[in-house]
Amino acid sequence: MKKLLEISHLKKSFGDTEVLKDISMEVNEGEVVAILGPSGSGKSTLLRCSTLLETMDAGTLKLGGETACEDKDGASVYVGKKELREIKNTYGLVFQNFNLFPHYTVLKNIIDAPVHVQGKSKEEAEKTARALLKKVGLESKEDSYPSQLAGGQQQRVAIARALAMNPQILFFDEPTSALDPEITAGILKVLKDLAAEKMTMVIVTHEIDFARKVADRVIFMDGGVIVEQGRPEDVIDNPSNERTKAFLQKMEK
């Protein structure tokens, strides 16, 4: 089975604050991994390091089987810009605040990167975009602008935009945290459908029930380390670590 994400001994500090302390993990093709943990546990920083938005201080990172950085004498050394550009084509990233281009229509938001980054024809990109809009239930919104859409609709466009690049792996950073519960259900359904299609996903989330139902594996982080990981029924329903137990009890109240 192909490993689409491999992280070894990742360390990351901001100033004097050590945010990630020796993190190692991997994600296999077709796997859905949910990352849980309290605020400040390092979840988002882990995601940002995994997607090259932050540089690692130490450790090794591979994406799609390609090495992005290697550890040399306790420091992460990255490959060249050209190689990193190619590696960035292997994954997609969906943020909690959507990050759509406000002056582009929905359709242009989705086709922009496939045309300008991957060199696809406008016709091909539009055909793909329309199919993806249908998939996320927004086929009637292609000429709308982000400001004309509700938050949940904007998040669906963001998911469609990430899928348009045909990524091997999709990363989500708290995709429902800015949305109310009713809208959240719609986004979680889109993610469930993607999981059913065996889309490889890494999802930082506070939705415990969603992680229980959809994830193949759950990682619980606290204080910059992976405290516990395993199948959802083990980590969520029968945690072995006291920190995991305390967090889940608090979340499920």
C-alpha cells in the first residue's frame, strides 16, 4: 500500500515555544485519518508543516512518495523550489475560513489553479468544475461570487476547488469550525461521500462523532505530541491514556 504522507521526528518551535515535539506519523492511500486534541495541542501546526505552509525545524517529510525535506544533523533541509512545486501538486488543502478569491466567480475559483498551475485547457477545467459543483450540491451557483454564498456553500466550493487539482491526498483544517451545526451536517456529508470513494484524507476536527463514524484511524494530540492513536473504536470509545479520556469527557458533555 502506497504511503502518501510520511513524517519522521518532526520538531517545530515558534521562538522559545516548542509546539511540536518529535512527531512521527504516516497515512496510507485510501485512509481517512482524524486528528483530535485540545486547542494549542499542535494540530494545526502539524497540518501546516505537512502541507509546506510552515517549515519544519527538524525531521523528515515525504508527500506522495516524494521527499520534501530530510533531517541532516538535527535540522530539516528542504529540496529545491522546482521539486517543491511538483510536490505541492500531490495534495489539496481546505481551510476553516474558506480562502476563496472574492473577486472571482465560483467557477473561476475552481478552474484557476488547474488552468494556470497544471496547464489544463479552460474547457477541460470547466467540465471538471461543473461535475464537482454537482457533487457538492452547488451546480446552480457557478456564476455567483463568494460574498453571495452562505458559509457552508463557500466551504463546499473550497472542497470542490481542492478536488479540481485531482490530489492524491486532501488535508482539512477544522473544516466546520466556522459553521453552525445545521450547515456542518452538510459539509460532513460531503466528507463522508469522499471517504466512501476512498479519497485519502487527513482531517483536523473537533467533531468527535464524525471521527468515530468516518475515520479509519484517530490520532489524539496534546502538548505537541501524539498521545494515542488507533482505530476510532479504541481511541474514542475506549481510550487508554488519561489525557485522551479527560479531553473526550469534556467534549462529549
